[in-house]
Amino acid sequence: MLGYSKWLIYMWISVTMYIMELLFTLLSCRSIIFPWEQSLGRDLGSSNDGVPHNKPNTSS
């Protein structure tokens, strides 16, 4: 029984670490993996949140 629980804990730790590494890679290399998102303005640093903003007319 002890061997089975050690194996189970090892597998959960391994799967968790793999998912964390995958998420870190996807978030840090997002513009390389998905280049079309940058051209559409959907990256995290974009100010385009899909909401139209009314800007005052500065020309008189």
C-alpha cells in the first residue's frame, strides 16, 4: 500500500509540474506561438478591450 501511494503522489506532482511549465511557456512565448493575435490587437498589453471609447474632438 505504501508503494502505491508513493507512486500516486509522484504522478500528481509530475502532472502538476508539467501543466505549470506548459502554462508558463504559453504565456511567455505567446506572440511566437500565436503570431496572429498580435496583429489583431488581442495581446495582454493592448488598450483595445473591445469597448468603443468616445474621444473628444480637438479640432475647432
